Amino acid sequence: MAHQKIQAPKGVSEYFPDRSNLFEHVRDSLIAPAKKSGYQLIELPVFEDTDLFRRGVGESTDVVSKEMYTFEDRGGRSITLRPEGTAGVMRAVIEHGLDRGQLPVKLWYSGQFFRAERPQAGRYRQFYQVGIEAIGLDDPAIDAEVIAIADAGFKSLGLSKYRLEMTSLGDAASRAAHRIELLKFISGLDLDEATAKRAKINPLRLFDDKREEMKSNMAKAPLLMDYLNAESSEHFNKVLGYLDRMNVSYVLNPRMVRGLDYYTGTTFEFVHDLLGAQSGIGGGGRYDGLMQELGGQALSGIGFGLGVDRVLLAAEAEGVINQDAFVSDLFIIPLGEEAKKMALAIAHDLRAQGKVVEIAFGDRGLKGSMKAADKTGATYSIVLGESELNTSTVELKHMKSGKSSSVKIDSLHQHL
């Protein structure tokens, strides 16, 4: 009886060759500027105590109210697959006392995250992010550096058709003053029950409502940026000044609300217009009360999360990424047992010197092996037969042009 094939669950992003080469390149390019800025790796569990996200991300968010994968484990504990990165990083920083040492604590992470969303282009139930967090100092220069690190990652991939949108969500006093006026304004609107409930927990959420009637309802709503007190205003203007100095261009978007409740002050999003509805490729902001909310010190932090899946789609949409960069330097075709021993030795040495080398296995004939070399897209190939072993000389063939040159085996590295 033939067994039925099992398929991946719906809405997960999977990567396998050749596209996984592109995925890996995007992920590593987004992480590189953080490493150059002194951020260090933190590896976290993909599931946490459900309370961490309830308290950390916020009850009014779609993430917590509708999108979390939450289940009871065998011990009867409520466990949730991580829907975002910052809350877990904060939990680890508090638990392991990282905030008791040198500040700011500068960390980077990458991995899978999970949200029970309706899958569509660029929106997955399992998706990949890289992120950074700088925790412990409330310095506008750190805000600017964090934003510049994300921007540098996008630029290193050759992306140009994106924009950085900026706003400030102010400090607690600014938000309180704005909240009074916003609630007054909202009380004059005719809202359905679910929206009214959301507005009660966090009225800013209504700016994030994508429905056309809500957009026109909120068109004249009071904007938080008009209620920033002197301190919040000064902090935000300094951030913008530092970005100007680093030539990081941005536009102000006073109606921006991020999908997580913990943001305060500097808040930002990178938007790519070639991606359709799911146009956000990354974003973040400062979160002043989060650490205290999770039982730690009253320290501020700022960070971002960048969507690797979407950045890859953006790079493909702009045509700035292709497979040619991920091929082997050399493909070795051995003919016979002695040649195979020699091929393994040559490959071993060249790999130790940093070259990417493949061997034709399986004792295929010359014709079959040349086809295999062609398929790998390797830059060069050599054939090892009896005469090559006797003379220690090979014909180094450039695969694209078809040109060959005689090369001594022990000088292969220089010629590659």
C-alpha cells in the first residue's frame, strides 16, 4: 500500500536550494552591520511562558488577542511559540542579570517566529527575523545608531526602493495628555463593539485600523506628535539630527502605530513599495516601561526586527540578488580510484584555504560528470585522469567561457 505524502503545514516559509542560498545571504547581510557595531548573539527558546507575551506585548494587540500559538504542555503550563523577539530578550536579560553589567546591553538574534495569521504573499505563520536590542541607556544617539544599522543592512543588499518612516510616541506624560483628547474625539465616533473595546485598552490602535471607514473616521483625530512635551520633543529632534549627520534619509509619519503595545518615544518602520499589501520590511522603536513590566529594573531600551522573508522578496523585486554569487570555485572530476584519492586530497587542501570545492562522486563517466559540473554552476572544473596524475598538471577550464589553461596541481590555489 502506497503511503500518502506528508506536506508542510500551510503558511510556513521554507527554504531549500537554490533559493536557500539567497535566504542565507539576506539574513547574514542584515546581521553583519550589528556585529560591526559590537552587538553580540543571544539564542533564545522558541517557546516561552504565555504570560511573558501577555504582559510584554500587550492585551490590546492583534498579536496577543488573535495570533498567538498557545498550548498547554504536559505539565499543564500555558506555553506560547514566540510571536516576536523583544519580550524574550528582555526576559533573558533580567533572568541572567545582564543589566547589572556594562550598559547598554547590546544583543542580536535571528530565527523563526510564529503568528496564526491568514497566509498571503509575504505573510507567513512561521517567518524569519533578525533583530537587535540596545538596553539600559536613554540616549538619542543610540536610537540613531540602531536605525542606521538596519538601514546599512538594506543598503548592503543593494536595496534602494524603500523608505524609512519615523514618529515619536512620546513619554508617559505626553501620551497621557494626548490620550485625554483622543478619547474625547473617539467618543464622538460610532464604533462597533470590538473596536470600542480595543480603543478602551489602547486608543492609539485605531490609527492602525486598515478599514476605509475607520481611516476616514480617524482623519481628523488629534495626533500624538502635536502633544509631545519639551523633553520628548528634544529627544526626537536629536535623533533626527544624528540621522541627518549619518545621511540616513527618512520621512515623518505622525499617524504611524506599531503592532506592539510596548513602544514609546522614537518609533520607526521601513516600507518597501514593490511588495503590495505586506510592505513593511522591518521596524522597531524605544520601549521605556517594558523591563519594569517584566519584573526588572526601570531601564529603557530600543531595538528592531527585520523580516528576512520580506527583505528577500524585496531584493528579488528590485532585481539586486541572483544565484551567481553562490557557486563553487572548482569542480573536480576524478577518473578512477587513484584519481579519486587525489581529488579528495586536492579538495581538502583548497577548502582549508577558503575555496569552495566539489567533487564528482559515483564513478560516472566523463560526459555525465561534465553535465554535473555544468549544473552546479561552478566557476572552474578540472579532470583528473592517469596523465594528469603522472604529470601533476591539469587543464583548468573556465566553465562560462570554455577557455582552458595548463596549471600545476600545487599552484591551483593561485589560479583560482
